[in-house]
Amino acid sequence: MAHVVTQPCCNDASCVPVCPVNCIHPTPDEPDYARSEMLYIDPETCIDCGACIDVCPVEAIVPDYDLTDANLRFTEINARYFDEPGRRDYPPTPVEPANPKIETTEPGPLRVAIVGSGPAACYAAEELLTRRGLEVEVHMFERLPVPWGLVRFGVAPDHQSTKAVTKSFGRTITRKGLHLHLNVEVGTHVTHEELLASHHAVLYAVGAPRDRRLGVPGEDLPGSHAATEFVAWYNGHPDFADASFDLSAERAVVVGNGNVALDVARVLAGDVDELARTDIADHALEALSASRIQEVVVLGRRGPRDAAYTVPELLGLSTFDIAVEGADPSGSLKAELLRELADRPTRGGKRIVLRYLASPIEILGQDKVSGLRVGKNDVVDGQAVATGETEDLDCGLVLRSIGYRGAPLPGLPFDEARGVVPNDGGRVAAGVYAAGWIKRGPSGVIGTNKKCAEDTVAALLEDYLNGKLSRPSADAAAVRELVERRQPLALEHGGWRAIDTHEREAGRAQGRPRVKLVDVRAMLDVAVRTPG
């Protein structure tokens, strides 16, 4: 018997150090880790001990005898990873994670401000607060009244198992030494310079909130949107709760071939009754219930082999009618799965068309989107090359899903071309650090941020122990007083706990994980009127 890593894998590698036979790969210190879609268990080495199951934050690891029909294919996917040369015969015992006891003569605790509360921020806080021999005080700042960043506002509502990673984040924010400051915006309520003066270091983990543009005519027509806006809308982000999307046409087009593109396609073509059992925002559920969309075209400029979506995300389309157009699906695991999806008998419902070798040329329409002109491509030396042949697709909604971008931060340098804060291994300037997408760009999955955050924290601790960080000019009480003075509506952990309890109880009454509050005022009302 063997254990199998399945679709919800967050890739944070919590399972790696507990495996007694080193059968889970790639590990964070192996070259494949940074670009790996998920982790894999070698069936020839696994001894079925179950240690990995106990620590997996998203319940992605199951014994092979407990696999359902929906995830049975992961047995083969795990095994195939180890068919590549050099991916077997690892040392029998893994190297224990490095967490040496730190010796320091610095007086008082190491005080670090972390800006952001998503995966990179939480992984960084966990790494700091669990260092042996070091007293640490972390102040985490989040501009919204609720934490978790893209886990709350980016992960698709039908991926509840993926969102389970917030259980481990919840343990982090309750650790001794962590002070949570919600509904506090750095740059508005407190400045970068003030944070730097009152902490040894400031670590930015704010993600990449902006989108990339297509740069084609008609892109600003009503009905043309960034997929990032659509995702934030259906996930109940307060900034996008009042957005509207025209779902009256029979076809929508999603430009892009990554995981977000497939998420958007699933939501647009999804069964409303099934979505009603998730934590999708109520306003989105109501709009989707009235949607007339019957077909969602997902447009990729190259072929299936080069598609950016992961194998687990592709398998998530198994309940839909799928058509594959524009390229021969052969030559890779993704292509094999595509062929299987396309060859299944159709069910007569809404369908998703995965169209390859096509690029958007112009969004058509006068007062609003009425179509999309696409150019057909060939792939030459791995690059999409236009053939000169075009086609017009009728549609009423175009969503561009071609990547996230970071936004400039007050007081920090910014690389406009890459959309990141320039850094050297996480170091931005004296006492200033970055982790996550604002550090490296929008790459990887949730757990990829763990190694990224750990590397940044290692740089921060090295600077601290070498005396390169200035001592704070104010103590923790002064930080709290400053926040309270500038933002009387700031929330601490008790406020988030009240919101979380309210949402879960509302969801329980409807058979849902939670019913999200999508208005900041409503969040604050719940937090303030709830004792504790």
C-alpha cells in the first residue's frame, strides 16, 4: 500500500520532514520544487506510515485504497513523476529542517512588522515566532477587516479543501508574540517610516493585486474585464462587491491558460445548485443564477504542452462537457488528460471549450462587447507565431487572465517592468524585506510562498544577528497607541474571531462553509457588537 498526493496539494512541504523514508518530492531544497505543480509520493518507497497525513494542512494525502473515482488518476500521476531519471534512490532518511537555537545578546525582543496577512505573511510570521532561543514580537498589518489575502479572495469557491490551509494560519495568528492589526492600511493610517522607526524590520507580503492588460483595441469596452476583478467579485472582496458583469450573452471568452482562467471558466459554467453549497458571495450566486451563458471559451496562444494550468486544475474540469480546439492534444500528461476529457460522452449542459494556438487581436463592439477577433498561431521554437488567419467569435463577456502584477508601495522602490519590489533574496533596503508575489512575481501555488518566506526570514535573521538592524525607538505599547490613534476602527484577533464565527454560523444555517460578509461596515458592525 502507498499514500497518494491528490488535487488539494498546497505544496507547502509540511509533509516532507516527517516522512521517515524520504519518499515525498520534490523537497524545497531540490531544483524541481520552485516550478513543481504539486508534491508526489513514490509508491515504491512509501511504507504507509501515515505521518504525512497527520501534518497535511489541506487533507490532500490519502491512502491509495481510499481514493475515489474523482482522484483515482493521482495514483498514476504520483508514480509518473518518479519515472524521470534521477528521481529515485534518494537517501533513506530526509535531512531534518534547519531550526538551530539562536544565541543573541540583543536586549528585548526582535520586533518585526509584517504588511499583509496572506500566505507569504503567515508563513513568515510562523517562521519568526517558532525560532528556538529567540524572543520575537510580530505586528501584522492588514488593510481589510479580515485576513488571509488570496486564500479568501482568490481561491475558487469550489476549492474548499484548498482553503483549509487557513487552519494552520489561524494557529499562527494566535501564537504568543503576534499582534494582529486589521482594518489598518500602511500608507494611510501608519507610514512606512513610522513602522521602520518602531520595529527592527518591516517585511512586505502584500501580493500582486493588479492585472496585466492585453493591449488590444476595444479592451476598455463595457463587458471587457480583468479576470482578477471577476474572481474578487465572486469571492466577496469588499472592493469589488458592487461590480457588475454582463452574463446575458450565450458565450464568454477567457483569455489565458493558467489556473485562474480555469477557475473562472468553472464558475461561469458551473451548476448553480453546487455553487450554492460553497462560500461564493451571495451577489455572485444571484447573478450566476440568472446567467444565460452556455459556453465558455478558454483561449491559449500556444498548445496544450505549454499551458500554464496545472494537472490538478485540469482534472477539476472532469464534471463538465469539454471540447478541445486548435491543437492536437498529444505528447504530454496534460495532453493525455485533455484527450480523455474531450472524448467523454457529452451531458448536454454548459460546455467549456479549451482553444489553443489563438491570440486576441481586437475586442469587438460599439457600446459594449459583442465579440472577439482572434488570430491563429503556429508554434515555432516554443514561441507563438501568427499565421495571419483570423476569426471572429461572438461573445458578450471577455475576461483577461494573463497574470497578476504588484503595485507600488509608499516609501519603497518599484520595478515597473516586472511588477515587483526590487530585492536581493528578500532584502529590499536596510531593515526592509519582501516575501511572496511582491518579491518574486505571481508564480507558484499557495505553499510555494512558504519556502519564499523562509528564505526572506533567514536573510532578516542574518542581518539581525550581525547587528545590521537598527533598534526600534518605540515599544509595543507605542505601536498599539499609534494604531488606535490613527485608526479607531482597527480590529485585533477578537474582531476577526467575531466575524469568522458570524460567517460560519450563517453558513451552517444554509448548509454552506460560511456566508461571507462583503461590506466593510457590516464586518465592523459584527466585530464591534460581539464581546471579546
